[in-house]
Amino acid sequence: MDTNGSAQLSIGEVARRAGVRTSAIRYYEAAGLLTAPARQGGQRRYDASVFRRLAVLQVAQEAGFTIAEIRELLTGLDGESVELGTAWRRVAERKLPKVRALAERAREMERWLEQGLGCECLDLNQCQIVLRRAAPMEARVAAPTRRPSGWQRQRGKRPASTVAAPAESARK
């Protein structure tokens, strides 16, 4: 017990109760997410308040926040200058569009996988999924054109290969 009457816990006891590894706790300290505890006989000694901080870290990680975002979230909380709700909204407003885009990408992947499950093709050249994707690509290749050179663009001229044939020669 410390002078306030609260139990001083070893890093192993904190890790066991919180369901994390001791290396994670050391990492959080090194990253500035947990304040370094007092030491007793060269060993870290934590009070019970560490569990609240670890809970915040776990919730933020489950929400997909990076270490830098968690650090921003926690900045000022110890000094009570920023409310958690305000800090959470600030970080979440930036994170949410990224998460929504990721969710849309996951739905698109799911659609492709479900289509693939229904595919019974024996040959990629006969697969309707592949053929539908290849058709626009093949159509673009069918009509190559030359890009006008710089002097042709300046004078409004087009290269000979892209000039339309006169109407008379087209009728012959």
C-alpha cells in the first residue's frame, strides 16, 4: 500500500488483470500513453488508476485509432484541460470517413467473393466474371490513336492517322 492507502501493483499483476502483456504496458509507457509509475526497489508499482487508462487505450484501439491518434486523444486529459468527449469527437470526426471508405471496400470485396463462389467455370477464357471485366479493356485497345505533337496542337492540326477520311473516298 502507498501513503494514500491504495495497493501498489506490480507490472505483472496489472497485465494479468487487464488482459495484456507486460511488454504492452512498457510500450504504452515508452509511447507516452501511460505515465511511468513510481518504482519501489527498482520495480514499477502502479495504483488502481492505471486500469482506467488501460481501458481508454483498449477502447481507442478497438475503435481503430492509431497510436498517434490515441496520443492526441489523451493529450491534456491528465491536466483536465480537455474533456474526453471533446477530444474523442475531434479525433473521431477525422477517422470516421476513413473507416466508412474501408467498410465500403470490404463490402465490394464481399460482393466479388460471393460472385466467385457461384462461378463454375473450368477455364478463365470462358468465365463470365472475367469476360465482363475484360470487355471494356479490350474495346479500348481496338482503336489506337496517335496524340498530336506539340506543334500540331499549337496549329490545330491532327496527325494523319487520326484525320477522318473524306466523304468521297469513304463511298468508293
